[in-house]
Amino acid sequence: MADEDEIGLRERKKIRTRETIVSVAMELFDEHGFQATTIPTIAEAADVSPRTVSTYFPSKEDIVFALWAGQKESLGRRLRDRASGESTIEAIRAWLLEERIPRQKRSLEIERQRRVIDSDPWLQSIERNRFHEFAGMLSREIAADLRTDEDAIEPRLAATALVGIFTLLSDERFRPDPIADPEKELPRRLLDRGLAFVAGGIAALVPAPGSDRE
């Protein structure tokens, strides 16, 4: 039991250290700019060594996208563990509901991350590449729904549409007005409509019983 407690203590300390580095770094990026903020500066503000920062995050970009990467991993697990008969869209919608409260608690972090990315063209290009990887994961799952190869055009089109929806919702034109929309209903409504749109397209492509693709 003592060994297990010690392992648990070490893991909790690692998590706290990681979260501290991300929090401090994002504040610095937001205030001084991503390019102007150095690893030694982050380390000093987080009260750790530069080597510790680099151990947790091999690059500054990894710090910026730490929250994004965690959500991608969480969604990936949800899709892999979905029940038989549950579609990709249904799993995504369920995952979004599950993540709603945690995302609300991290809303300030998410808003800060958005500002940091939007202020730096290099980070924007990295985000586009990561969305491309994300589309690949979705394409594999949608291919299973359609009972086709993941490289087929249909799952790739649907995955691209899904990524397009998430990208669109990050556009400042679709962000809620904190006064007119304090409950942030606008992005949820837009997301529901987008998911319904893609779900309808996927449903239309599902092979009928007895077809050549069945």
C-alpha cells in the first residue's frame, strides 16, 4: 500500500507540475507574445528548471496545444470505446455533453489559448496540421460506420466536414456575446446543426441491405 501511495503521490505531483507550466506559459504567451516568451522565462515563472519544462513539453508549441491534445485523446478513447450500433456522430455528441462541465471550468484557459493561437501565424499553421491529423482519426471511425475503407472518399469528406465545423466555431464571428448570450447558447446551437448536417450526409451514404457495399 505504501508503494502505491508513493506512486500516486508522484503522479499527482507530475500532473500539478504540468498544469502549472501550462498555466504560467499561457499567461506569458498571452501577455508578451508566443515568439517573445522563452523556455527559461517560463521555467522561472513556474519555479522549475528549464530542463523540467522541456521534459514535459519538448517544444513551446506543445504547451500551447496541451489542452487541445488532451481533448483529442479523450475523444479518441470515447470513439474507440463506443457501444455497438453507436455512430461516430452520436459518440461525438455524447462526448461533447460529457466534456461540457470540464470545458466550462477551463473556459478562461480555452479563451486564452484561442487568443494566443490567433495572434501567431506559426501557431495557426500548426493548428491546421493538427486538425488534419484529427480528420484522419474521424475518417477511420466514419469508415467503420459506412463499412468502407478509411481512404475512401465518403468518410474523408464527412471527416473534413466535421473538422470544418469545429474550425468554423473557433472563428470570432461565431463566438458568443457575453452580454447577449451569457449561457453561450449560440455555439451549441451551431454545433448541433452542424452535427445534424454531417449525420444526415453519412446516413445517406450507408449502404442499403443487399447492396454491393453491404
